[in-house]
Amino acid sequence: MTRPVIAGLACLLAWLDVACSSDHSVGSGDPLGPSDVGGTYSVTLVNGANGCNFDSWMVGAVYPNVTVTFTQNGTNLTGKVEGAAAIAFGLTVGTTDLSGTVSGNTVEATAFGTIPHTSGNCIYTYGSKIEANISGDYIEGTVRFYPQGNGNPDCAKVDCATTETFNGTRPPH
């Protein structure tokens, strides 16, 4: 009797734009548990605003067939950007590795920058944060690149964000 009530509640939440999926499992801190988001996704990226003035960034440029693989352990998530996009991602951030969390059908994953840049007395790297919603085998979301400074007041000069949107799928499982 409990499972139909939980499934009905989940579908009611979906109607309210929160979540509905048959692949929820009970997890701590999330009444519906995390969705099963593990797998290899093929996504298409579209460049958005270039607030950080990256060289060769073309707003509206489209990059199909970008591969991102997520491995999930409960609500914890690791990921990796792979293929040709990994080169550009790695040259910007310094890594292609992501770490984050899953809550319901929402994924947040961060790549912490390792390539130092300077502006006055500010030493900073570019990090990247991926925020996505997953419905079944479909994923869509945003990528945001931003500076991570050393706390020096000169870092206020490098406060910016460059963005991309994406969507794609993983093979059904």
C-alpha cells in the first residue's frame, strides 16, 4: 500500500514540475531518493554569454556529440568530460574531472580549476559548474565557467561568468 502512495505523490510532484520517474530509490535527505543518473551521455553544447572574455569563444556556436560520463554512488556523483570537448574543457579549467551530488532528478557537479592566472595581486583559476535535470535518459542543463580567486581585493576585477547550455541522452538502461 505504501509504494502506490509514494508513486502517486511522485507523479503529483512531477505535475508540479518537481520530479516523476520510476527509477527513484529511497535515499537519505531526499524523500524520493536520487534518480539513477549514472551513464555516458552524448550532449550538444551551445555557447552562451562570454562574460569572462575567453579567446575564440563564439556566442551561439554549437558543438554536437560531446561525451560526459557520470558515475553515481547514492547521492554522490563523479563525472568526466571526454572526447574532443575534453581538450577545450581541460585547457580552460585544467581538469576534465567533475564531482558533485544528485538530488531527485537534479545534478550539480563542479570541476575545480588548476591553471593559475593573475590580475594584479589576484591569483585565480577558472572552475566550472554543471547544473542539469535528468528525466529518464534525457539530460539538459547549463555549464558555467567562473574565476576562483585567492581572496585578494584585486580579484573583484575578474568577477565574471561564461555559460553554455546543453541537452542530450544516454543509452536506455
